[in-house]
Amino acid sequence: MPIRDEFQRLLDRMVAAYRAGDAAGCADCFTEDATIFSPYAPAASGRAAIDALHRDWTGDGGDTKTLRVIDADASGDLGWCLAAYSEGDKNADGTSLNILARSSDGRWLIRYCSLNSDAPPLV
């Protein structure tokens, strides 16, 4: 399977969890030592913090959440993908740049995620 498709499957799993309000399911898509950098909240490091962040984000619903891989590649057990995200609100659209690591069981998991909003800057 092409790497882009593998990463899309991971993002599809995350979207399904997000839409279901399953913060732990979202966090399970990240490595134990992952970090999310976001314009919507302070950085979250570690799976427990990522779970808490997603609990907050999914508390308001999320049934319109989408994630679509724009571009991706990998070398060995390290990969990256650029993805478009949306929640159906122009102020909640943007891109995410992700560094992924292949776990010992062969699954790809997100190690670093940097969210970049399409909303106009606040300055």
C-alpha cells in the first residue's frame, strides 16, 4: 500500500474517534511521547496530555471533522505527511504537518503534529 494511503488510514481512524467523541481513540493515534503544537491551545506533550486536549476539543461535538493527506513520504521507520483539516467552520480549517514513527508492532503513529490555522492572524 502506498505510504500516502497508510497515513490516510491512520487519519481516518483518528477522524472516526474524533467524531465519536473518543478522546482516548484520538490519542491512540500518537506515540507515547508525542507533541501537538496548536494555535487553538498550548502545546500538549505525551499521550495523556493529548487525550486531555482531545477531550476538550471533542466536547463541543466534531461530527464534521475531516483530515485529508495532501502529501506524504517515508524512509525506514520515519515518515511525514501534510494534511488538510476542517471542522466545517472557516475559522477551524487549516493544515497539519506531521512527523510519524513506525511502532514496534508495525503501526504508524504521529510523533509530532503542528497545526496551522487558515484563519487570519490576530495581529
